[in-house]
Amino acid sequence: MSDMNTIGFNNFRRFAAFPEMDLGDITLLVGGNSSGKSTLVKALLLCVDNLKLMSSYTKTNIFEFGAPKFRFDANEWHDVKIKTFSRAIHNKPVPVIDIGSDEEKTELPNEMRFVFTIGTFRFIIDVYGERESDEVTGEVSYISIEDRGNMVKYDVSFKSHDMCYSVLGSTSERETLIKRLYRDYKSAKEELEKLSDEGSDIAAISSQSEKVASLEKRIEEFVNPDDNELPEGFDYEQALRQQFRDFHAHEYTTTSWDYLPLEFYYGQLNGNLLVDLIGNFIQFAKNPGAAAPKDIKDPNEYGVAMQEYMRIQAAREDLKLEEDKMRKSKEDLKALLNSFKIEYITAHAANQNTIYNTADRNDYIAQTVHGFVRAKIARGQKEYTFVTDWMRKFRVGHDFDVISIDGEAYRVKIKDEDNSTVNLADKGMGSIQLMILLLRLATILREYEPQNIVALEESDQLRYPTIIIEEPEQNLHPKVQSQLADLFLYLNKEYHCKFVVETHSEYLIRKTQVLVSKENFEDDSSMKENNPFMVYYFDEENEKEPYYPMEYRTDGNFSNEFGTGFFDAATNLLYEIL
């Protein structure tokens, strides 16, 4: 799956440093106003949009116009309402390194960094600009593309004008054997426990016991080659896990070809800058490069130039051996960019107009209804049924009709169980909010249906998007707010949609705790592996640690406590009364 896995940044908006955050299947962001939740969302959208938007500019030279541009203004995907570099850059002094001085110095930054992981790729993008400028873009000074699937990394500096290719490591027969032994032993133990619990016949249990014993002997030979006496209660699984950690600590190496000259070598461009940067590495290996230095009279200068020439030529020869790996990396990145999508459902006003005019681009409800109609979702289709099912669960109504008015406007009629109808506008603000959310989600589901998307491989799961939702609890009754957790969980399980939700709703958070408790996870390890929910509290009073995970326990309670301004608000008011 091509999922957004992490996001972090430096010197962006209110944060000098925002440590990389792990994103779950359903990530909930809570905290007071101006605590940074919206900043995270804006950073996430900017990263994804620019990842796709950074083009190679021309078909002849990807470096013809200097450093690439990073956009902060509106684009065809998302308007994050930042507009300029000067509004994006952190506005407080930050520590700077002054070599040779013991004094701690600070200065206003003019460069920001974004770090994020999508699928098996990790990206770092540095962006600099003029603090007082009204430019809608910043200049990219550095890009890092780490391909963890193929275990290679590409670093490109547009300031120092050089690039670096790295092999992050490689698997070995030993690593493969550790993984296989661990998997087989764990599976054999689980099967033995199952047979014993079910009271199976002695022959079946005996046969499985022999299989477990045989695997234990193989593990002993592997982890204890000197045949030392093993302690009582020896943990075979733990021993293999330790072997795996030791292997990566000592055997996993990185090989780099540093400071290769950043020149244009690529003849055929894809159009996306990051894909073409990898292609440029491939072509660098094939390119004969400049001729050997000559006509340098000074022997020392000639020696230095010749040494550099030989280094570059040796790197070309080395990288020729990496061509297949680099080509695979390039194709995987291209596929990632084609498949990964983010949908943004922003907070919006719930007007009570009875007619929704499609020409009004600022009317979120009208545009949502229009998008639903254009998706051609008909009664009886699963996306339509999704809407009606959840309408009934939310008690909005039993069914609905979208009525076109000359193709220029729409009415939305809500049907109750007795077949009576009423305009959506007359159902109340909460019902309007819910219907718009359901219609938008149904449209997204239709857009990402298998026939409407291109899968990378037939074996891949359907690539439904990551959906960001801003304050979905607006105008909703507390009970309905809690039911939003059920909705997100349903879409995650049925369609593999991931969510990032910015919320102030205690009821939504509480319901996630109930859902976690009902799973009856055996232990913390099982819960962390299978619990789709993650909750982060944003602490506006702690600049060094701007957020922390609440960390679910198996009983649904949190290991950590919320800071001021969230769950404690009602309690504090009660104390004042008393």
C-alpha cells in the first residue's frame, strides 16, 4: 500500500522543530486552538502536492532554470491558504551553529525542511527564500529520496551542485534464514497450542510436538553454535529476534558514492523532477563524461585534477553495476506518484439554502452535491447504499434524492420511513453537515473504485486515498459525534481508507476508546499491531515537544493524560459551580 506513514518539519509556521510523527490508519489530532493541528495538515498537503507538482520544467535540461520551486500558493489540488514563502517560514529566531565560538547564537531562519514517508519511500526536501518576499514559491536547496524497497538513496544538493548515490544495505542468506525460522517456529507453536486447546487426538498433538522440537533444535544450532548449556525456560522466539537485531547492528552496511557532479545527463524526461533525478543518476553512469584533464602546467594542480577525474570515472563504472536497481527504483517512484492520493474535507459552513447553485465555487455544499452527481452514483449501487445506510444510523432520514434544476443547480430531498419528504435545508444544521460528509465520502469511494484507478500490481490492495477531515463534529449532537468513530472504522476496514482527523470532540475520542476495549487485545504488542486508532495531543505550551501520543491500553484507557483545554474543560467548570 502507498500510505502516508510519517510527517515532520523544521522552521515551518509556528514550529522551529516538529519531530516526525507516525500516522496510523485513523489518526486523530486533538488539542487547543492554535496548538498546531492545522499546521500539520497544511504541511502534509504541501508535501504531497509539491511531490507531484515539482516538474522538470523543460524537455531538454532539468537544471536549465536553476533550483526547483516549492509552491505555497493554491494549485489544482489543495489550497492551504498560506500563499507565500514569507507566511510559511518560522517567525522566531532559532539556534545556529557558529564554528569556533562558544557563544550560543540565534537568527531568523530562511530555510525550512520537510521530512515525510509514503509507502517504502522517505523524502527530505529543504526550501529556502527571502523572508520579506511576496514570492509564492521557495527554492529547493536539497532533495533526498530514500527507497527502502530497493535499499538505495539519492541525495541532490542544488546549493553545492552535487549528488550522492548510496546503497543502504542488502539482505543475506543469514537474514533470510532468521526470518524463515522465526516464522515457521511461531506458526508451529500456535498450531500446537490450538490442537491442545481443542482436545485433538494424541497422534496429531504428538506429531506437531515433534515438529516444534525439530525447529527448536535447528534454532539451537543456529543461535548457539558452541553448544553451550541453555538456561531453563529458554525463549526461542526472543533468541531469534535478538539475532535479527544483532545482524542489523553489525552486518547492515551503507556504501556511498559522494559528491558526484550535478550536471544534466538525462536525455528523455518523465516530467516529474524526482523521477527524472533518479533517471539522471542512471544516465550519469552511462555518460563518458568530460575528457581527462590536460594542458595543466602546474604539476600539483594537474595531480589534483587527474585524481578527481579518476574518482568520477571509477564512480561511473561502479554505478553501471547498480543500473537495474536504479531503474526499478525509478519505476517504483513513478508508480507511487501515480497511485498515491490525498483527499481533503475542510471545515465549512452549513448553509440552509434549498437550492445549490453549481456556478458558486465558494459554496462547499453545492460543489459537493455537484461532485456526487458527476460521479453518476445511482440508487442500488454500493456507494449510494453506503449513504443511505449511514443516514439511517445517524438518524438523518431513510433515503434521499438529488434533483437537478436545468443542470445548473440542485435540490436535495430527504425521505423518512413513511415516504414523506423534506428539503435537506429544513432538516437542521447537523443533518446538513452529515449529508455533505456522506455524499463527499461516497464520491471519493466511487472515484477510487478498481475500474477507476490503476493498480501498481494485480496483487496490490485497492488504493483508496488518505482522507484528511477538519472538525467533522461541527453542529453535531454528542451521540452522533461519537458515531463518527464507527464511520471511520468502517471505511478503514472495508475500503482501506486512511484518515487524519483534526477534532475538538471529546465524544469522538471516547468512542474510539470503547471500540479499542471491545477488541479484547491480548497484549500491548497485539494492540499496537492491530489497533487502527492513534491519538496525538498537541501541547501549545511545550515548544520542544509540541505533541505526544496518548497511547491506548488494552482496556481502552490512555497511558498518557491530556493537557489543559480538552477533557478537563467540563470538569473544571463543574468545580467552579461547586
